Amino acid sequence: RSVCLAQVERTLAMVKPDGVMGNYSEEIKKMIAATGFVIAAEKVVQLDEAAVGIFYAEHSQREFFPSLVKFMTSGPVLAMVLEKENAVAQWRALIGPTDATKARISHPKSIRAMCGSDSQNNCVHGSDSHQSAAREVAFFFGNHKSGEVMVGHDEL
Ligand code: RTP
Ligand code: MG
């Protein structure tokens, strides 16, 4: 193999129920491809309350948590493993700030500016660290060694 293989990193991206129901999945995938990410795996999943509790465990004591659970279980999500150099930071940059109303002002080309509504219904998720990415990829897709990944593209 060549000595100059780029260091490929993985992150977990998700189109939330508002994005799926608003038919933004294809547009988001186009933006993902245009930015140079490879979608290594994808899966449409209906989360239940228990699953949201695990996925967003860090927020379980926040006052907005019951509302977040209601939102995240309101319809299917599209989970994807994205691969690229510096994927965690680059996907966070592409989605924009948490509050879509602020994203529209400060990051008008971001995904949340395009399809998010407010501080909760913000269309997409992105892992916030390498550690979160590893946990969240395993949450949706199980543990796989890199190189033997998940070529199957599951549908509901
Ligand atoms: P995410 O984890 O979904 O990528 O979002 P994030 O890092 O930008 O924001 P985070 O603080 O981790 O919050 C997780 C999700 O909880 C909902 N939220 N609602 N009502 C509120 O004030 C509020 N704050 C956060 C959002 O759906 C947010 O993305
Ligand atoms: Mg977060």
C-alpha cells in the first residue's frame, strides 16, 4: 500500500425525525457527498424511549430531556457512519450550531440552517468527539474493525 494513505476518521451522523419527515434525507446526503465524506453504512431506525435514553444519556437530567425523548421517538431517524479525514469536526461544522434559528444567522449554509426549526428540532445530529463517535457508531451498527465495514445499506 502507498505510504501516504490519509488518516480516515469516522463519525456518527443522524437525520432526526423532523428531517426524515420533512423529506430532507436525500438533500442532506448530497451535501455529505459534496463535502467529500463517504457514507460507510446507513440505517433507518425507529428509536424508542429506552434507546433515546441511552443515546442521549448525557442529557438525561436536563429539563428539556422529556421533550427531547418525545421528539426523537416521533418518527424514524436515518443513522449514517461518515468517513473522512477529520470527520468528527468537519461534520459538526457542516451541520452548524444547535439552535437552528441562530444557525440561519451565523451559519446560513449549514444543514441546520436549511432544515432545522429551533433549539430542539434541528434536523441532524453529529458526534461531538472521537469518543462519542465510537460509542454512537457502536450504538447503531455494533462494533466493526475498520476495513471490514458494513457495506450493506439497510432499509427499514
Ligand atoms: P446533537 O447531540 O443532537 O448533535 O446536538 P448538539 O450536540 O448540537 O446539542 P446537545 O447539547 O448535545 O443537545 C442534544 C439535542 O437536544 C436537543 N436540545 N433541546 N430545548 C432545548 O433547549 C434543547 N437543547 C438541546 C436538541 O435536539 C439537541 O440537538
Ligand atoms: Mg450533542
